[in-house]
Amino acid sequence: MARLHIIWDHGKLTAWRKKRHSAKLLAEAAIEDAEGLLAFLKAHEGKLRISHLVIYLDHASLDHHVERLPPLAKKMQRQLMVQRKEKIYGQVPRSWVTHSMGLTEKGTHSFHFVASLPEGLSEPIARWALKSGIVLEGIYSLPHALALLEAEPNESGQAQVIYRAINISGYLLAYDAQGRFLFVNRVARADVDALVLEAASKRLALFTEQEFGETPDLKLKGIELEADAEKDASLVGRLLQTGPLQKLNLIAPKQRNRQRRRAIRHRAFAASILFLGLSFLFMLPKVERKREVQLRTEAMQTEIQSESLVTKKIENDIVNNRALLHVIDFSRERIGMSSEDVVPMPLAVAVGGISHSLPSVVELDMLDCTLDVEGPIIKVEMRGRPLSADVDLVETLESFEESLEKRGWRYTDWQLAFVRERNRESRFERRGSLRSFTLSFNLLPFEK
């Protein structure tokens, strides 16, 4: 941060920068008005890398005076000073500051040192600083700043006048015995000598005696009247180290508010950038974690889909195997096969079992076997007839049923029906009348 301090003193401008306990002179020029000051600042803005600017000035349009105020509320005192300002300066817009002098023991009235500056001088500087992005920290009265810098109790216990010189001007600063600043008188540094200082101090003592009842003395012993750049730098260094009070800023309030709003916007922007940066740093691991979780989720979904396909295939295989198991259950241990043998067709096994169980005196006209793997059952439908009229079909089919049971077949829904071909009453005819039959039943798998 490059803070530049300008001391503009009645036609001479010097630019300084703080350097430890002293100050470094950067540039100097002859400046008569605000336009010249702005031209100097514009020409040296880049070279001096100005970011913050402080101006101490002593100008012909800068006015100082003392106000006596009755014991009123602060708001009423402020209104009274505004009325007096309008009476002195008219309607000319001026920015002014007051400083309580602390001389309460002088009477019931309070004393205030007033510094006043036309806005026509300060406003162009403030507008340029605002447009250029430079922080104008303040415009201050140079005599007032020097007076507050030197204010300290006098060891002798007497009022005194101190001489301080800078640039082309010298200042006689009057203080009371407690070191409180009373007033200031300017003398030209080029023409100063002991006689000039004595005459100027007498005028200042006369004013302070009339206003405050104090008669300070000027001690010429030890005062060096010759210009000394090193001592000037030391004095400026003390001034820059101490710095003026912000309430003594002579910039118009509207210009200060504009700078304050801009500073707030800049700080808000910087804070938002910092907040976004911290948020990004804070959220970046979470974003990476979220991305990692998403990738893992997608991988798991792919794996789940693969496993679903495998599971579906296994389910299909189970359904097929269940059907094959039913086939095996119809065929196992009926023809003496081993686990290594090929499983024969269940219908062929069932037909073979029925054929071996059926008595030889019966001839089949139709044998229909249907495998239902969902059951699982084999639906059997038979139609047959005896080979001779002497065959008792009832007894023969009962023996067929017993033979199936002995061979290990299980069945349900045994339905037997006989068909009569003629209706006669003789015993021979009754025996031969049962000439054909139909039989249906369901074969069940082998039960272990």
C-alpha cells in the first residue's frame, strides 16, 4: 500500500512518504491552485504508485478563527456555528471542522478552534481521487496539524510561543501554561529574522491576551532560522507518525460518504471473492467425494445389472432343471438306471410300465400319455377290449391296478368305464357284454 503525503504550503508542494521514524522527500513543485495540484498528481500517479493520499495544506483560502459558544447542548452549538459561518462567508459552500480547546476555566463559554476551507478547492481533488481509484484519506490544515503535534505542558509553567518552519512558511504557535493550543500566526520563511519573529509574536500575544487572557512569551534562544532539509524531514516524519484526527478532515461530507460507499463496495467485493474462494476450497473435497460416490454408484449399478442377468439366467436354469428333475423323477429307479446313465424319456418309461402291468388277455386300441411338467403328472388315457368273451374285465383291470402299485407307480383320478354292445339277460351274454372299456388316470413321479 503506497501512501503519499502532500504538504502544500502557499505555492510550494512537497510529496513525502513515511520512512521509519522520519520521512523521505519524493518530489517537489511550485503549485498555485487546485488545477496545478491535480496536474501534479496526474503526472506522478504512476511513478509514485499512489494508492492512498493525505494532504496537509496552508492556503490563502484556508481560514482559522476561534468561536466562543455559550453553555448549550451540542446540537444547539452546532446550529449556532452554522449561523455564524453563513454570516461570515455568506452562501459560499465551505467544509469546516471544529476542535474543542478545553479552556473551560476561562469562563462559562467554551472555546472552539475552527478551520474552514472552500469546497471549490477540496471537491475537485476528491472527485479525481474517486475517479482514479485512490483513497483520499483526508485534507487537513497544516498549521492546525503542527499545533496539535507540538501541544504539551510547559515545564516553566508559563504560556509560550513556539516557532516551527516547513517548506516556505514559518508558524508561531501559541500555547498556554498547560500546553493547550491557543492560536497560530504565519510568517514568510524567506524574510524571517529575529525582529520579524518578535513583531509577529507580539501581535499573536496581543490576540491571545484579548481572547483568552494569556500573554505568551517567545524565546528566541535556540531557534534556528536557516532552512534545513534534514530538520524539515524530521518534522514531517513526526507529523506523519502521529497523524491528524479524522474529525479534523476538511473534505466535504458528501465526498467522504462517496468514498466510504466505494470502500464498502470494494471490501464487500473482496469479502465475496474471499468467501467464494473459501467456499470453493471447502466444497472441492465434497465435490470430489460426491464424484467418487457417483462413480462407485454407477459401478455398483453396472455390477447389479450384471448380477441380475446372471440371476435371471440362474432362475431360468432352475426352471429348466426343475422340469428336468420332474422328468428324472418319473424315470428314476424304474428301469434300474445309475447316476451316470442318460435319463430316458419319461413317456417311454410310463408306456413300458403300463405295458408290463397290463394283463395279456386285454388288447389296447388306444393309449395316450401326456406329460405335464408343472403338475408334475402324466395323464394317461386308455381304450381296450378283452381278447375273448370269457375274460372278466372287472377282475382283469383290478389285477392291472394291483400290478401298477406293485411296480411302484403312484396314481390319482382312477376313472374306469365299460361299454355294453348289447343288452341281454343270459349269464353268458352278461359275461360277454362287457366287450370294451375306457380308463384314465394320472401317474405321479417316483416317491423316494
